[in-house]
Amino acid sequence: MKLVSECLGVARSQLTVRIKQSVSPKVRRSRPVDDTALVVEIQQQVSELPSYGYRRVWGLLRRAREKRSLPAINVKRVYRIMRDHNLLLERRIKQPGVPRRHEGRIAVETSDTRWCSDGFEFRCEDGAKLSVTFALDCCDREAIGWVASPTGYSGDDIRDLMLESVEKRFGDQLPTTPVQWLSDNGSAYTAEQTRLFARQIGLQPVTTPVRSPQSNGMAESFVKTIKRDYVAHMPKPDRETALRNLAIAFEHYNEQHPHSALNYRSPREFRRLAAASI
């Protein structure tokens, strides 16, 4: 044995271990797992939210198990089941774009430090247009408030949205420290009356650089989420129906939607956990 080990250039102890491994290799055996009930649960989630990938589905399953005090489920298991049952979303092919410079950071560590605002439009099935603008917290990602208009949002709409957001977060008090209000350079945001009103209710207007939508990327990302996960699937035969379902969509986003930046917690779930940890 000594001569062999010297010829191979390995220690005798290692040579003994390798010989034993070659004679009786250990076979790792996985325990069979019954996924039947979990498959049904995943299929139900996917049927209700067809644009959700496996991570968001896992976030929903985790929340349901926590409410029932059941053992946690591994995200890899959810991926495997969705893959085996053809429930995964098609992989998106990223289109080449123009490089856009952005050196700032939009997200903040504390709620009610910075809010961002933007808007989007969509058409109902009868051709009617609906313009929506919203306010989003840059920490907990909650959509604090929103307004909709058939003719595009005006300065009055933005001021109403500002006041609604302050009242929802601070009640009848004003913020002790000004909250940054981040928006683009649209005329409804940059109007002197709007900027003056913002300062009067404890907001600090901040606008992005010209031709730099990535500087308000959190709001841009929220628009994609609302359009992809909600507007694209909700019934919208006319404005009245669209408005009712839009209210349901915003409530579902705040209470149920798992967010990747929040460890796949919903915005309000994240706020409740943060409040409980203080």
C-alpha cells in the first residue's frame, strides 16, 4: 500500500478511502413525495393569475401556509412541479435597447421618505380611453392612492392625489419631515400651483432629468406590472366596469401581490411585518 501511494502521489489514508468508495459507493436515495395536492393548489393560483411566474406563485403558497401554520414549501419544489406540468411562463427574450445612463437609486430604506408618481393609459373594449395616475411608496411599494380620468390627468388630479396620499399615511397631520415626491416633467407635475400645494402639505417635489425615464424606474416598473398582471386580464367593456375592476386590481396588488424586492411579500404584508418588528 505504501509503494502504491508513493507512486500515485497520494496519502495512504486517501487511497484507502478511494478504494472503499469504489467497492461500495453510496447511493443517495430521495424519498418519494406526493405532489398531488400541491399541483392542484398551484393550478388554481395560475388559473387566477396567469401572468405569475413560479416565484410569485411560491410567495402566495408561502403566505397561505403561514396563515394555516403549515410547514414552509421550498421554491425549488414549486419550480419543479410547474416545470413538470407545463405551468411555467415562456422565457422572455430581452430586446436590445439603447443604453440609458442612470446613476441614482430610487429605492429607500424607510417608508414615507420618498413617493414616486407616474401615469398610464388603456382603452376599454368600447374604445373609451382611461388615464390613470398613482403614488407609490419607494420603500414598501404600496400604491398609496390613484386617480383616473377619461381626458388625461390634470394639475387638479395630481393635487387631489397628493392630498389623498398624505391623508392615508398621516391622517389629519402633516409629515414632520418633507416626503420627496418624485415624478417626471409633465406639465401637471411641474405647474407652479401644484409645486406650491405640495410644499404646503409636507411634500418636496423632485423631478427626473429630461429624457431620462429610467430615473423614475420604480414607477415605470409598476406600470408594467399593473398592465401585465391586471389590466390585460380584467373585464373592461366600458369605463364604469373598468374603474370598478381597477379598484379591485389596486387593492389586490397592495394586499396580495408578491413583490421581488420585498422577498415576495405583498406591500401591506411587508408593512405589517416591519411594524411588528419595531
